[in-house]
Amino acid sequence: MLKMSKLQRMTTIGILSAISVLLYYFKFPVPFFPPFLTLDVSDIPALVGAITLGPVAGILIQFLKNIVDYISHGSYVGLPVGQIANFLSGALMVGLIGSFYYFQKRLHFGSYLISIVLFLTSMYLLNYYFILPSIMELLGVSETQYVEGFTNFNPLATDFTTAVLFVIIPFNMIKIAMVYAIGLPFSLRLQKIIQPDRKRVAA
């Protein structure tokens, strides 16, 4: 983890948060998924923060991004359910892998595997018990009506459970794979550049 003063740390978090907010505006749909499920690369600055400054910094960047987004654009359901969902997803994504790196000082295959499994399991539970039920209630639509939006894109999504299992979870799998594939090599390379190893410090 990069050592810096409190002012430098907060400034860096602020810059990464601002970059994350900007990237959050560039969203793109995923083929064969409902149009309301979109991908973006706004989690990458938070991943950089989690690797270079620690997992708490990465989570804070996700929090600030969604606070700014809600203040700027509000929510299509009134309450910030979408922003909460994005924060929980992003915080889990960068917090888990950032924690492994913070404690191990490196990442192993097991670090990636455990992070992904915990992320997908958590997102299944959050979507099943909190996120999607909250959206349905705020939109005033029934479970059957809401599931139809998933069935139109995936015939395996015949009810609420299968909609989460065969649409939401694959989407989140694509999301974490994309963020890790793009963000981790960059974050780890940046960490090596800005953080000298012990031998260089001792010299």
C-alpha cells in the first residue's frame, strides 16, 4: 500500500472519485441482456485506489461516485436504489480483491477465485432479497410483470429465482471479469512503479 500524507491520500481519493464519476456516464448495453443492465468502467479507478491505497479507499471512491451521481441525476424510482445497488456491487468487487492484496501483498489464483465466488454469492442474495424487490415496490409492478422483462431476453428466466440466477448473476460475472481483466494489471503495475520495494528503500 502506498504511503502518503493524509492530505495526499484524500486528494488522490478525490481525483480517482472524479474520474470514476466521469467514466460512469459512459455506459454500454450487453448483447442478450435486458437494456437496463449496462456495463461501464467506472469501477476501475476504485480498483486502483483499493490496490494502491487499501480496500477502504476503494470503497470510499465507490461511495463518493454514487453520492455525486444521485445528487446530479437522481433516480428513476425516486429513492437511490440504483446507486445503492451500484455501490454495494462496486464496494464488494474492489473491497474483496483489495483486502487480499492488502494482507498478502500479492495476489494468487485463489485470491481471484475466492473474490469472484464471494462477489457473485453476495450479489445473488442482495438482488434476491433487497435490490430487485425494492425496485419492484417503488415502480409499483408485480413480480410477474417484472420477470417478463428478463424472460424476453432469456427464456430460462421463467420466475423470479431463475431471473436472478440466469440473468443477474451472468451479468455480474461479465462485469467483474471485465473490471478485473482491465483494472488489475494496470493497478498492480502502477503499484510497483509508485511503491519502491524494500531493497530500494534500504539502499
